[in-house]
Amino acid sequence: MSDVGYVATGWAVTAVVIAGYYARLVVRTRRATKSRGSR
Amino acid sequence: MRLLHPRVATVLGWLTLVSLVALALFGLWGAPPDEVQGDAQRLMYLHVPTAWLAYLAFFITALASALYLWPRTRAQTWDRMAGASAELGVLFTGLTLFVGSLWGRAVWGVWWAWDARLVTTAVLFFLYLGYLALRHTAADPVSGARRNAVAALIVFIDVPIVHFSVEWWRTLHQQATVFNPELSAEIGGVMAWTLWLGVLAFTLLYVYLLDRRYQLATLEDELDADGLDAAIVARIAEADGTPAPGRSEPPGGPMTTPVSAP
């Protein structure tokens, strides 16, 4: 792999991991809010 | 319950997004390639900020844990904040190791080396994974929170070891570029500004994510408490022989001892 390949992989994976973590937080928060509201 | 006012959190979220996009533009195109490492050095604009964030997150975990242990400041808030910050620290330590591995492969020719900085960082990652696992094992919230706080203070010992490992031992990993003992940054111009932009963008990201994670932790604690209350009411009702509020009787009337067929 070239230097550009390593750089692209590093930036892309970091972006995907952070976005995925944030999306998971949002989904879990919505689910918890809904469960709390239904009780 | 959140750490930040919702409006402040919204503004912070947009600021974080803008600063991360600016970091990507400068890190990938604006800053010049390194004279020695070429384009591979562009991984530094991720590697250093994620490592900084891991330090910051674990420091906040240790601070919140100390505040929980101190009788005058003891509150569930500190335990929640410690857990939320540790989770972010583990996430960013993992990213630091991943990006560092790619950078190592590009400039050293290997994905991994048994180097003091790399090994102590991997140990840090696993120590805090253990801490997060420990947080899920408590039966009693109060004694569990106290135990978590003590564990957080013990595992924090590895953070200065990671930072000073490049000074204490001969390592393949380069010495600190910015936070070195002389505090003289060995980087300048657009490259330095891009690095500082990365530190700023990731710090904003940390504060934003900490607020969201703390909110989730609060909701989950409330749900657990509601579930516990409901279970206690159900057990009391069961002992009294009356149906618990909100619980319907099974079809065919209340549960009775089965009668055997003649």
C-alpha cells in the first residue's frame, strides 16, 4: 500500500468509527427516552 | 439530565463538525507533506489529537472518581461522568493504536513493534477495557461506584507511564513533538497550526460526546431504578397475595396450585 493508501485508510476508518459511535449513542438515547416515557 | 444546556450542546455540535471538516481539509491538502516522511506524516493530525483525547478522557475519569470518593463531593454524577469519560478514552485509545499502526507500517515498515510507548499504550487500552467491564458487574450501585472509583485511580497510574515512556526508555517511537520536557514545539508553520486545529477539534468532540454519553448514562440509571422499584412492588404484592399494580392476572384467574386429574 502507498503512503496515500495508509493515510486514506486512517482518516476513513477514524471518521466511520466516530460517526458509528455517535449514531449508536443517539439510537440508545432515543430508545431509553421512549422506554422511560412509556412507564 | 445533561452536562450542557441543550442550546449550548447544539452550538458545540456544529462547532465540532466545522472544526473537524477544517481539520480534514488542512490535514489532507492544506498542510505540506513532510520532508522526510512525505504524505504518511498526515496521519499525525489524527494520531496526536486522538492520543491527547485519551489522556484527557482518562484524567477526567480519575478526577471524577476522586470527587466521588471525597465524602464532601460524593454524588452519583461523578460516577456517571467517570464511566462516560472512560468509554470515550477507550474509543480514542483504540483509534490512537490503529492510526499509529498504519503510520508505523508506512514509516517503520512494521505494523507493530515491542516498543515501550506502544506496549504501555496497549496496556492502557486493556486496563480501561477491564475498568468498563468492572462497571457492569456491580449489584449494589453505591458499593459498585466506590469500587469503580478506586479502580479508576489505580489504572490512571499507566497514563504518565505512557507519556514519559519515550523519555525513560530507548524507543523506536519518536519523542514528544509538542509536550516534551522543554515544552518547545518541534514543529512550525501550517503543520503546527493544523496540529493545534486537530487538538482543538478533538477536544470539542470529546466535550460534545461526553455530554451525550452522560445523558444516556443518566437515562439508563433511571430506567434501572424504575425497573428495581417495579420488581420490589411486584414481590411485595406477591407476598401479600394481591396482584401488583399494572400487572394483570394470568388468563383463568390467579395462579393456584395445579389440581391433578382424577
